[in-house]
Amino acid sequence: MYAIIRTGGKQYQVACGDQLRVEKLEGNIGDSVDLADVLLVADGENVTVGKPVVENAKVTAKIAEQGRDKKIIVFKKKKRKGYRLKQGHRQSYTALKIENISL
């Protein structure tokens, strides 16, 4: 059984026991999170597609980690103008452990 969920402006395919990183969600490590934006649920031969979401479907996950990614460097330059800009960015994320998919 798997589901396609939407969180943080992105879509993810998840199954029970999966662990994935999503955009930062509020909560502490060990808290339970219900994801209600379920776009599709597939259980063997039965596939339920939402319009746009599946009614009464939810995915329950537990927060495994709150962290920040590696730093990326953003460098902008315009030739012959003396314009140079160097910035760093670290994106915050939440690691989720999928526990249950229910219809």
C-alpha cells in the first residue's frame, strides 16, 4: 500500500515504514503529524484518485529529525560593473517516518 501526498509545495510517494525529508514542519522530535493532502491511495489492485484530494484519507507520520541541510553558495556577478554578491543558504527540513496510511 502506498500513497502520494502533497506537503511544502511538493509531492511525495510514501509507503508505511518510509523515511523522507520534507520542508520544515512545526513540531518536536517524536511528535505525530497528520498529513491530510493525500492525492492518491493505492492498495494492491484498488487505486483511489482524489479530485484533487482523497476524502477522509490521511497519512500519519512521526517526526524523526529537525535539521538544516548543507550550505550552498549563491554567487552573483555582473561583468565590468564591479557588482559581486556572495551569500550562503542552509535550508531547514523535517525528517518524517511514515507510520500509517488510512482511508
